[in-house]
Amino acid sequence: MAIKITDECINCGACEPECPNNAIYEGGVEWRVSDGTSVKGDFTLFDGNGVDADASQDPYSMDVYYIVTDKCTECVGFHDEPQCAAVCPVDCCVDDENHPETKEVLFAKKDKLHL
């Protein structure tokens, strides 16, 4: 299951540098698949839509930090637990029940992002 940041976020930014996939962005900041990954050129998102890895994508949130579901691997392949949740002082990095994923899917996502 991917991780999401709830509206209780206090915008402290502690989570952002901890993410090995660069999947966490400050509210209002555009994101790119290529940020913090080895992906170049055309990339198929996990919902089946294709994008240019270097193209800016609309922010998921304008007000608080957010996690890009297509880049979140719950730190599988890097750490034993999601680092964003481990460092969050207000416990607002939680499982995203709208995006359930098995360990196998998370490992595949990690491998796709870091060739």
C-alpha cells in the first residue's frame, strides 16, 4: 500500500529528504517522474497513462506536503519501514487505503524507478 500525507501535516518538511524515491513534494510544487529516479524519456504510470519522465505534473496538493503514489514504494528495497512515517512528528504519513499494493508490487515499482 502506498503512503499518503493527511491534512494534519504541519509542513515541517522532515519527510521530504528521507524519501529514497523523491516521491514527496511540498504543497504546490510540481513533480516529475525523473526526480530522484533513473527514469528517462517515456514512462508508463502505474494507472496505465504515459508521460514524459521529465515533464512537470500537477501537484497533488496545494496546501500540504504530498506523496506521488506512482513513485512511493513504502521504502521497500531501501529500508525496513517507510521513512516518512518514521520521522513525521505528527503521524500524518499513513497507509493510503485507495492504493493497496503487495510487497511484490512495491519491489517491481522500485525496480522500474531505479533501473
